Amino acid sequence: MNAREMPLPVHALPPEDRTLVEGVLAGQRRALAKAITLIESTRADHRARAQQVLNALLPRTGNAIRVGISGVPGAGKSTFIEALGVWLIGQGHRVAVLAVDPSSSITGGSILGDKTRMEILCQKEEAFIRPSPSAGSLGGVAEKTREAMLLCEAAGYDVVIVETVGVGQSETTVAGMVDLFCLLQLPNAGDDLQAIKKGIVEIADMVVINKADIDPKATAVARAQWKNALHLVRRASPNWEPPVLTVSALQKEGMADFWENVEKYRDALTASGEFAQKRRHQSLAWMWQLIEAGLHQHFNEHPGVRESLPRLSQSVERGLTTPAAAAHALLAHLKH
């Protein structure tokens, strides 16, 4: 790392960024929201500032338990997270929720309605809720979710919950950035269970059946089905057997049992050394994802690529050039 790349200490940051860092460290929700907006910006000058802010805050990160929540539409993810968040605050925790809403593939717009669905939680001083559009990002999480998690940890939130859009097989993305991945399901989900990809079941550290109060008999059947399904797949960790829990988020029932299992999971993986190892592997995977994203951006911004791309794209569409030949010609620009 050369002198230009070295992170600046807080006191050496420009006044605006120093104020931002100090506000985040003081746990100010407004400063945290502004910092997340900064890292989500696509402007080159903002990206440079965001990296300096993140580097200044890095020593204060890593102290939270990171929980990913996903599930089928209608499973009650937001209701469950609100009930859990309110319960956690009652136990003395500070809770950050990074809720990702799906973006329209046509307009790019997003409803961002999670704050309206978590009316009680968003009024708590100990809670921070940040809805962000997925903007087409795979895995049901926004592109900058990882950086946002670090900012929340630096702001003193000891529980960070990532709610994903529930897009299916690519949910492995969120599992690769959290400590515990929870799959939220419904009673009467026998048919849904058949449609769920094996890969998702394999990465689930916990399965929670919500709305258990509606139909106890169906809940018992669903729980038995899930237990059998989990026994048939390879476990994500040799040190943890994923439990199948039942809760009623609407009735605020089952939150203590859920969190007790979260703590058991953390203790089991910490004792074996797997918890720290998992985070190290996630950081390395994150680095390579950023490298790939950077190469993709560099490719798109290359003058030769921008000049040749329309012509070669038309040739491929008309069947005059093979996709492989066009790709080879475009990639050749990067050699110069």
C-alpha cells in the first residue's frame, strides 16, 4: 500500500468527512444515514470519500451479530423483524435493520415500504431502519449492504439484521455476508417446500415457521417436514444442527426462543473457531467480488470498448459475428 492509498486518521480527514465519522461513532442516526447515502453513491468523488470514511471507522466494526432473514413472499418477514427488534431492545440491545426492497426491472423504481411496515420499531431510539433498493443486484441484497453493515456496527448497533427480497436460489449472497442465515416459512407450506432449491436449504442455519398461531396442526406438519428436509442435506456447519422453530410475530410469541438459538449458534461456532474463520472467508470473498465489479466497470468505461460495443452488438444480433468472437474483440481492448 503506497502513501496515497493509506487510510487517513480521523483527525486528518476533511472537515465534512471528519464530522460525519464523529457523528457515526457517537451513534447519531442522521449521521449514519448520511454515511450510508455516501457509500451508495455512484459518483467517483463520493466513492473515494466513502472509502476514507469506512477506513476511519473500520477499527470500531465487527462487534455485532449479523443475521440474515429471508423467506417466501407473505411469510411476514417485516412483522417478524419488528417483533424481534422490539424484543431485543427490551433486552438492552441496539438494532439496525437493512431492508432491501426489489427494484422494478422496467423503471428501476422501488417502493421502499419497510419503514411503514415497522411503525413501532422505527420510533425506537435504539433502532435504525434503512430501506434500500436492490437495483437489480443478485442475491436479494443491495450492492452496498456489506458496507452499510460495517457503518451500523461502528455506530454501536450490536445486532444487524438484513432482510432480503426473497428472490430464490441467489439467496446464497446474503448467507455469504451474515453470521446466521434464517429462512422464514409458513404453515401449509408442503407444496412450497417441494419448490425450494436444495442449495437454499443447505445454507439455512435456522428455519422459522411464522404465523404458527393460525393453524397449529398445519404448523406441526410443516415443522416435521422441514426437520426431515434438513436431515437429508449437507449441513452448512459440522458444529451446528439447524433447528426448526415456530413463532407468531403478530402475537409477539417465540422471540426469546429464537434469540436463544441465535446465541447458541454463535457460542457453538465461536468455541470451534469457525465463527472467526467464517468472517475471514466472507471478507476474502467480498474482496474478489469487488475486484470483479471493478473490472466490469473498467471494461464498460474503456474508450475502445465504448466505441466498438454498439457495432459488435449489432453484428451478434444479426448473426454476422459469433458471441465468442465479439467478446474476444472487446476484451482485447483491455490489453492496450
